[in-house]
Amino acid sequence: MFCNVCSGLLLPSNGKLYCSECKTFFSKEFTITSKTETKKKMLEEATDGGANPEVAAKCRKCGNRKAFFAFKQTRASDEAPTKFFKCTKCGAAWRQYD
């Protein structure tokens, strides 16, 4: 959101929105969502191991050399998809960006 006074960026502060440029507080309602939860959910969905193929990939946690593999488009369509892996032995999950 942007400030009505100076068009500066509004930041959350103590339940209100604060303009980073003109230092004005606004009492607009807002909701903060965590991107971490969204990314974790994508990782869990992509690495469920159900119909995903097994590939040769070394697990950083247990050293196993096999993992389930999946692609998911997590960024803009003109960027490469994210590769998700899940260890077949310990279940550790990780992602790889290209």
C-alpha cells in the first residue's frame, strides 16, 4: 500500500500503517500473511512422493542417494521452474533453483 499524502511505501507498525517517507501513521485495516507458510506448503505438496519419479540426488541430512522429484512453477512464467526433492529414506525435503 502507498501513502495518500506523498505516495511513499506504507509499513505495518503497532497495528497501524506507517509511511516510510513522510512519517505519517494511518489506521487502515491490513492483514499480514507469511510467505514462509506458503513456500512450506508448496514444498510439501510438490514432494509428497505419490506419483513423483525417483532420481539420483544426495540427501544432505542422511546421505541417501535417491529422492522423489517434482517441478513446480513458483516464480514468473519466464523463469525456470523450481525443482523439489524428497529423500526416499528419511523424508527430508529440499528445493533447487536454476
